Amino acid sequence: MTDEILTIQELAGYLKLNNKTAYRLASAGKLPGFKVGGSWRFKRVDINQWIDQQKRQG
């Protein structure tokens, strides 16, 4: 499913990060996400685009 929504824990697992690191990056605006009721959510397609951008810059 291309519209899959990830939680902070799922995102951390997907990116192989610690939960706190993922939360810190999201809070700093370095990861494309949005809040729902105070909890972070991430669209998998946005994260994949972000990964591609990082590879091009890096």
C-alpha cells in the first residue's frame, strides 16, 4: 500500500534508528511528518522520497 502511515516506532524500525533519535529528527523538522493528537505520523511514500533526497545530497 503506497499510502501507508507509520508511527514513530515503525519509522524508527524502518530507518533502523533509536525511537528517541527519530522523535528528535521529526521534532526538528528534519523528517517529513505530521502530528495527529500529539503523536507523530509519517507517510511511507514521503519517507522514501526523503531517503532519495538524502542520497542525492550526500
